[in-house]
Amino acid sequence: MLGGTDALINWSRKYSLWPMFFGLSCCFVEEATALTARYDMARFGAEVLRPSPRQADLLIVSGTVFKKIAPVVLRLYEQMAEPKWVISMGSCSNCGGMYDVYSVVQGILQKKIETESPTRTIFHLKGGSQGSVKPILVDAQTKSRDPRGPGMEGTAIRGTSVVPPDFRDSRSDLMWTPPPRQIELSSSDQNLTLNLQAQFGDAVEFVAPVCDMLTLQIAENRLKDVLRYLKAEATPRYQRLDDLTAIDESARRQRENFADFTMVYHLLSFDSASRLRLKVPLQDWYEREVFDLLGIRFEGHPNLRRIIMPPDWQGHPLRKNHPGRATEMAPYTRKEAQELQPLDGGVFVKTSDGEHQLILNIGPHHVSTHGLLRYIVALNGEEITDLDMDIGYHHRAVEKIGERQTWHQFIPYLARVDYLAGAANDLPYLLAVESLADIKVPERAQVIRVMLSELFRLSNHLVWFATYSHDVGAMTPNFYTFREREMILDIVERITGGRLHPSWFRIGGVAADLPEGWKPALDEFVRIFPKRLQEYENLIRNNPIFKARTRGVGRISLQDAMDWGVTGPNLSPRQPAAIVMPVIWCALKKCDRACASSNRRPAKCLPAGVSPMTTVT
Amino acid sequence: MQPMGSTGILSPWESGVFSLAIFVVLILIFVASQLIVAVWLGEKKKTVEKLRPYESGIIPTGTARLRYPVPFYLVAIFFLIFDVEGAFIFTWAIARGELGWSGWLQISFFIVLLLLGLFYIWRKGGLDWGPITQKD
């Protein structure tokens, strides 16, 4: 008789679930899609996703769980009402997936299993008596823990699976590689080099050969002077710092020819639309205080603390001697998630009159930041008196992964960098590789790439528009834009076979020619889309709340924008979404012409040396 | 139109209050049984984490019991004061014919006094809401 009661209770629970999202990356976008009209989550008895653990009994962890965010995931689970369940959505959340890298927890919801070699475990959320306690991963039965796949147990790890400094016996010496591209310096670049050398003497050294842009090597002690000169006095002036990075040179073969580390500055000049790269070899490294990903200490920096990694992280992950794979490190367990907490909010903000101000955390788990970003605000009543941000809750360490993958094998990781833009992420990487190796891409392949990138850009902007409206209080655009986004993703699926991350571009071209039937689907989309854009505009254009919350907020002066290195949409905030339409039109027209001129053979799209076997199925 | 008598349409007082009492008791029993069943069947595990306030998954800093500046409170008090004065004005408006010009003069004096008070509060900054923003 009690068995029947159980069935009844279970049935009732099944159809009255209150799911709560813990969205971390790509999988969360798909989870949010499940809420919209096409998939309609209400069919499962779960009408809405809850943002707070107090109102939820089903935690859906979707996306990559990072070691910095894991304590938050665990806390939210503990704060949920009883009885409670967890769904781990996607391979990253299940087992780390393709992100076997230092910053990623190798799966939640798994019972810790002792194994001999790399422990690919184990962040176990299980509590109470509900659900299963059986180990999900059993070696050689349900899962191979070898990152190379099953059946490799007897073979020592070598080749690209091994990263510096243990990387030896490279076979690349025996391979033919294309000669690097070389370009001629423009006259203004030549003048600049001469000027700098006249000004700073031996401290400035020209680096040959020139592959993409003028590159100069600067002595460490003159760096500040050179940068100041380039920003204020040089012709042209280099006003924007595009990027700042560093290279760990310790894995070089001719170790004695290189310093320990090299700083790399990328500068942009607005006057002449030219770029400049500065390389700064750093000596006497080890005396310096160790810091951040590479451990470089900058003199005079007002606030030098960890930005990406958790505050109690040991070592500097991008150094060659830091383990790359999570499986090479000690397993991250429930114990670590309980002990290694994010920094207290009081560390970040100043409260001027001490006890009368409230310090409040908005994020990392918040409707508008979903797991990525944490704002720490100091509140005096309703007024925000101080604000700081804490990032690194989403750090997939693609730089470190890039060190161990081959040029081709790295492509799947690109789409996941900006997981709304899919193949559009592949393009800049491929352009870089192709310009390094001087590879020519057939025109038809170029057009296909641009077309797919534009489609992804549209789908990306649709999600931007929906979530942006949502963040300022308008729920409806979500349901409109996800409708058209599904159309775009259907076209993408028809062409590439993939949805969010097709990994379909190749070095020198694309994986295959456009399939039958791509044109009608695209034509249909292009036919209806302008009207839909009008719909979106009607939704918000005249909405007084939307206008009040968006107009005249967050102003940045031109000088500030240049000084802070602001790029992208923030530089052109008045750019309407409709501007993408002419761009895709051009791409489509061009594609039409290209299709007419080629004889529709797939091999035409592929460059020499790339096998059609790489087609994604 | 003749006013309708209640005889024969509404229940007599005695039987009406009886069915109302039955209704109230049934409601109380129903609500109590729901609560008791929920308390009896529901799982309660009071752990440290569960009793902690939810603040986006981070451990909160400091106490929430602060001396909290609430401009809304001031505005609410002002509203209450002026709202109550409205009662006098409405009363005058209903009887304005009978009160004549002397009544009109008195209520005008009263309204001007109120406006002076409002103007005073306004000038003193009592109606300023939110942070003071610098113009550009």
C-alpha cells in the first residue's frame, strides 16, 4: 500500500518542480532557449526558472564549473529547500568535458572514486537521502579517465599531450612548413623606427622579419619613457593600448638567447590607423614579487592583486612549469569548495562612514550576471557610493589549452570563447594563422565564412538585445528574438550540422561546400527579418521606462575612451541593430556571385593540403 | 422607487450567523490541516549554509541592521500631513453654498498657509529624492 503512496508522491513532485538555474556558459544559453516558445519548458511541469534557492527544489547546473565559482554552486545547493535535486547539464558540468584545464572542476555530482592515475573527479554535491549515491564514473566501464580516450592505458603520454617544459622529441623538425609571410614597412613606420632610435638609442631595437605589423624590442628600463613618448609626442601618436600580454620564454630551445619573460604591448594609432607591437624582455625576474597568471609585478601599480584566479590560488597558471590539465593537479572536492571561498565584499569597496553603509554582492549568481561577474557595491540608503567588480568566475584558460593543442585541434575551443557568436570566433584566429603561414583562401570559402560569421553575429545580437532589454526590465523581447534566433540556428545547422559551436571553419577554408537547400532557408529568413526588426523597435523605442534607463547613462568622454582602450560596441553605442542588415545583404549578394562562378564542387572550397575528410558530419 | 424591505430576501439573523460560523470553522480546520501536514511531512535540515542569507552565493559582509537613510520616509510623512488637510477642504467643498463668502475666505487662508508650508519644505530640500547628481 505504501508503494502506491510513493508513486503518488513522486508523480506529484515530478509535475511541480521549481527549477533554479545556475547558468555558467554555452549550456545556459540552451537552457534559456528551453524557456522560450519553441521548446516551452512548461511542458515538463516547470513553468519558470527561479533565480533564488529559497524558492527552488531542482538545481540545474549548466555550463563549465570553475574552481572559483564552485563554492558558490555548493552554497546555493545547500540553501535550497528539502527535498532537492540537481541536474548537471552538459559535458563540462558532468566531467569537465573538453576543458581538462587547471581552472575547471572536473565534474560535479560525482562520488569520489579512488583511482591509481589521474583522478578526474570530483566535486560532489550530494546531500541528504534523495537521489543516487552510486559512483557514476567507473573506470573502463562507464568512462575512460585517460584524456586521450579508451584503450591508450599502456602507452606513455607524449607528443602534443605533453606540454612544456616536459615537451621533448618533437617531430616538427622533420615536417615541411610554409615560409612565414613578410610585408614591407610603410614609410611612416620606417620614420617612427628611426625617430625612436634617435630618441632612445640602443634601448629600441627593430625586430625582423615583419610578418603583420611593425615590432620593436624595448629595453625594460626605458619602457615607461617610450610608452609615454608614443602616446603623447610621436607622429603618429599611439593613443590606445589594445592589448598587454606576456610570454614565458622558459620552454625555448635556445634558452640562452631569450630573457625569462617577454612583455608584449599592442598599440593602436587613431591618426594613421596603424598598429605597433612592443616587446620588452624582462630580466632579474625571480627577485620580483610573484603575481597573477604569469606573476609579473608592475612598479607603481596601485592595486596589484589576483584578478582571474581565486585569491588563495598557488602559483601562476600561464607559466610553463604550472600544470595545464586539471587531471595533473590534486582533485577538487567538496572540501575545497567549502574552504576556498571568494574574497569578502569588504575587501573590495570602501565605506566612508563605516557602519552605516551596507555592502551588497550582486552576482556571481544573479539574474543579470548569471555566474560570470560579481559586483560589490557599498550602499548609503538607495545611493551607490562605491563599486568594484570581481571577475574570473568564468575562466576557461584557452591560452593554456592553446599551448597543447595543434593548430587544427584548437578550432573547437574558439567558438566557446564568445559562446553566442559561434563560428564568428573562428575567423580572427584563422586569419592570424593564415597570415602567419601565408595561406591563400579561395574566394568562395571566404564568402561562406563571412556569411556564417554574419549569421552568428545576428544571432548573437538577438540574444544581446533580449537580455539587455530583460536587464532593464522588459521581458517580452526575449520571446520575440529567440524566435528568429532559432531560424538562424536552423540555417546554421543545415549548413554545418552544428548549432552553437559548429567548429566548421578550417585553416585555409571551410570543412565542406554549402549543402543543397541552404539558399531557400536563408532567403526565407532574409525576407521576414526586416519586419521583425521593426517589431523589436516598436517594442522598446517609445517605452518611457526603457528610455529613462538607457539614455544618458554611463557616459564616457572621447579622451577617456581612448585612454581606457575601449573597443567594440561601447565605442559606438548609438549603432542600431538594423545596421547589420546591409552587411549580411552584401555577404549574400557576393555569395550568389561566387556560387554562380564556381562549378559547385566541394573541393573548390578547400585549399591544397586540407583533406575533405575533415568534414563535420 | 420604493426602498425594498429585507424581509423574505435575506436570511434571518440567527440562521445566517450559524452558517457563517460553520464556514469559518471549516476554513480554519482546512488551513490548519494543510499547515500541519506540510510541517509533518516536510523535511527540515537547519544547516549553517541554509540559515545564511542569500546574497548571490557569496557570504554577506557585515550586518543588515544598519541606521538606514530612507528619504521615502520623509516624503511619506509629508504626504500624510497634506493628505489629512485635504479632508478639511473636501468638507468645505460640500457645504460651500451654505458657508458663503466668509467660508471661502477662511478656506483660502487655510490653503495659502498649506502652500507656504509646502514651499518651505521644498526650499529646505525635503522633497529631494535620491543622490544629488552633478550636471555634467
